[in-house]
Amino acid sequence: MRTRRAAAERSIGRRAAAGAVVFLAALTGCTAEPSVAGIVPPSSDYAGVAFVDDVDFGAPQGVLLDICLPDDVEEDAPAVVSVHGGGWRQGDKAQRPWRDTCAWLASEGFVVFQPNYRLAPDHPYPAAIEDVSRAVRWARQNAQVERFGHDPERIGAFGDSAGGNLVSLLGTRGEGPRTVGTRVDAVVELSAPIDLTLAGTALGGLSSDFQRVQLDYLGCASYDDCRIAADASPVTSVDASDPPFFVAHSTDEFIPVEQAEAFVARLEEAGIEAEFVPVAGSGHALAILDDDLRERIATWLHEQLDA
């Protein structure tokens, strides 16, 4: 039988990672690739969290996955697949902002699977979502359930920016039960680009710089003949079998808040529960993840996955 603790009793309110903002600028596509020197240990002390690093989950090109585990993991604990951002072209699970995100979620009682994925432009869509989907399927295998102690029928997803796009695709692709295959049972996305089509660029006026980032990810020279853009856009595949969503987005950042608003409207139109948290200011992705938002997210994930 599953053992559960009330979400309100959990230790929440961890401080945000000190180095997060340094890496977030890379999401605009205007900065240099992060160097190996930028890959550092966690900046926060999360007592009671264990790390299992660089696990082979069967992805191509040697792409690996980390697991963050609560030391006092409950029997049949809920799990979360956490996906890093970086404009689909940069970022690594080992970099401080995402390493700390993995540790924070584990400190809240989740078994966390945090994969890397193949990066654009060398590996355009659908390489990234194929890798992330593979991580979900791998986490459901009996061998992983026996090793890490999680419940394969209670898997949620968390992602920021490009990672938010990918976990939103996890939530909206496919139909039917959310407890099998690559489906997930709850999705948290921060500052995600949701509509990658030409029409989506008009939602709030997406900058030309980020339009170029999107096109590189899609493997398209222009939007004029980029049919794959709709398939890469979570907003186009919403149906009534999709999981509940938690959407947080700044009101004045470079991914226009209109993208989040249109997505939430589409989810609600399909009868999907959607909690929308607009955040004042221009902070992007993990930069908005303060103590209050962390508490709301952890509580919401437990409400969805402990039910």
C-alpha cells in the first residue's frame, strides 16, 4: 500500500540556487556555449538527498541521466522527470541550476529522473523529445522500480523554458491512460515556448533572435515551409485525456506571456485542470523559482501524484 504524507507537512521553501541566472542568459541563443568549467556541484545543501549520476538509459549518442533520491524514500514514492532548459541547444543536467532543481524536488519526497537530451542544431526535432520520452519509458521498467522504489503509475514532469516545452509535449502527445508508456500524470512548466508555428510568433511578438533559435531546433530555414513546427508545439495536441498542468510565466520576459495564456485557455477548453501563475517582472524560467513558487509547485505536485 502506498504511504503518503500530507503535502503541507513537507519541508519546502528551499533557497534558489545562487548561480541560476548565469546560465539562463544562454536561452536567448546569444551567448557562448557553457564551458566544462561551468559544471559545478550543487550550491545548496539538501540534507537527505542522494545522487546517482550518469546512468545509461538507452538513449543515442551516449546521452545519460541522473537520479536524485530522498534518503528516506517512501514505499511506492511518486516520481518526477525533470528536464533542463537551454534553448534546445545548450544546457546540461549537471549544471548548477538544474542540479539544484533535481535535489530540491528529491528533498520534497520525489524520486527524480533528470535526463540530458540530444541538442540542436546537430540534432533537430524530434531528437530531444524522443530522448525525454525514452527516459519516462525507462523509469517505468521493473528493474528501475525495484532499484529506486518509485511508483511507475505516478510519474509527473517538471521543465523550464525549452525543457518546459518538452515536458508539455510529454503531457499532450498521445491519448489514453497517463500511467503507461511515455505518458505522465502531472506537468509543471516554467516560461515554456508553447506554440512554435508562424502564428505562435505573433503571440506577444516573439523576438527575431529566438525565432532563429526555434528554427534551428526545428531544422527549418524559415517558417514558410516548416510543417513540423505544429508537431513540436504542445498547444496543437491537447485532448481531454491529458494531465493537469501548472504553468508559471513572467509577465514581461522574452518568451511572451501570451504563449502561456493561450496554452492555459486551450487546456481549459479541453476540460484539463490548469493552474496559471503569472509572475510580475522579466525573470525567465528558473529565475522565477523563489521560495513561494517552490512551495506552490511541491504542494501541487503532491496533490496530483498522491491522489
